Amino acid sequence: MPEATLLYEVVRAELRTFFAAWEEAGRGPPGFVRRELLGYVRCGVLGYGFCRVHCDHCGHDEVVAFSCKGRGFCPSCIGRRMNDTAARWSDALVPEVPLRQWVLTLPPGLRHRLGRNARMLTTVLASFVRSIFAWQRRRARRIGVADGRCGAVAVIQRAGSALELNPHYHVLVLDGVYALDRTGAATFHPLSPPTAAEVAQQVRAVRKKALGLLRAKGSPTRLEGWLEEDDADDTATTQLYAAAARRRTLFGPLAGAPVDRLVDGSPEQSGDDPQRLCAAEGGFNLHAEVRVRARDASARERLFRYLLRPPLANDALSLLPDGRVG
């Protein structure tokens, strides 16, 4: 029952207060926020509708409440979608070959801007995947595969472990390439793991391409102007995104600062570790250590579920002694 979960109790108790705070400011919350929250408090509650399921064989009846089918907040609906999608990937989409997960995180100074600009978020993702594919094809040519065919599935996760706005990319790449013979049959050729130096080279290339794409949408040196022209600047929404990303400096002394100052000055910047397949460059962080063997079905499905997991999990929430939710 959803009413028995801590998250449901908190949202139901505070939802009116949340909406009232927006109304006092002279405006309502963004439409998608209202829809997701109102859908969640009605999800799985019999009072908002249900269907009766009857078995003619045994005579058993079951009442099933309607679900909100939300995609951004409800742990139950997103969890069901996670399980269904992971099973579809395992059964029909991802071949039984070695897989490597590449994870790219962005500098804090860019997160809330890309978080509210879906087109640029996917454009940067496409550039990232093309860079990995180009590296794989170069690797394949060294082992005699002239026309390697690459493959990947990608997920954009929008939240960090503390539920802050943190759009980042999980790309599950076939750890090798396919080649077609004269009959058209495809043969898989595994590739050796990337070196730490190659991961560092990848993150530098991705950073350069991503900043080039972003600058092309606005000023060549400043952050403003990166939003699409049809994405009107809503001050309240902008502040909401910025607060969610925990990057208040964008509205303080660094507002309108040059790109490189915000990116290169990121507290996440660190040197490359030659012992690990991860690297950082100007706030862009790339991790490529996770690999799954070809026929490890349980590990494959765990990885699929990890990529598709919901941002909120009921069993991960607890009520702290001071009344806050942790």
C-alpha cells in the first residue's frame, strides 16, 4: 500500500504547503511538477479508481488500483518500468557479448543549464558516444577489422545520490566490434580494455567537443545564451533548477563568468589515476572500469537495472530524530 510508505506520508502532508508557497509568490509550480506530484499521491490508492480482476477457474477476485505511470518521481511506476526495460534489453536488445559501462559526469556549473535543456543534453550525449565509437574503430583496425560496427545503449540519469540535480550519462557499450563477412554474417571481435591514458584522452576530447557545442549555442566565452531561444527564462524555475543542482555561485559573484573559470575551477577536478580507468578534466569526469563478461546473465541484468533505477527508493528513506527525511 503506498499510504504505508514514508515518502507518501511526507508528500501528502506537505503538498498543499508546497503549492501554497508558489501561489504566494504569484505563480504556480511548473506544470510537469504539479502533474507528477498529484499523480503520485493518487497512484495505487483505491479511492482514485481501480479495476476488478476475476478468475473463472478458481473464482478468486482481486482489486487492482490504477497507477500514475509517472516517469520522473513515483518509485513504484519507475521501478516497474525499470524491471520491464531490463528484461527487454536482456532478452531482445543487447547481444550476449562483453559489455563496458562508460559514465560521464558534468561540471557543477553546467548541470542546471543542461538539466533544463533536453536538446543540448542529448546533443552532448551523441557527441560522447561518437567519440567512444571512433576510438573503438581505431582499436579494431589495429587487429585487422577494417569496418567495425559498434553498439551501445545510453541512459541519462538526472539526479545524484543526494537527489541533487546532476544530469550525467551512463553508456553501456559493446566491448568490441562486429564485422560482416562476404555472406553478410556478423562476427564479434572483442577489444582489449582501454588504458588509463586512453580514458584520460577520451575525457579531454569529450570536454573539448561539449564546450564547443555549448559555445556554438551562445557566446563563445560566457554561460548565458546556452538555452534554446524558445526556452523562456523563468526566474523562479531557473532558481529552482540552480538550487537543486546546489550551484548558488551562478547567481552570485560568478554569474556571467567565463566558461573556463566555472568549468576548470570545479571542486571535482582531480588528476588522472594511472591505476584506475577513470579520469577528470576541467570538471568533466569519465569512468570506464565496470565490465561484464559475455554470458554472465545475472551481472548483465543487475547492470541494466542499475542504469534504469529510479531516483527515489522507498526502502532507502528514513525519518531522522529531528523530523527531517534522510
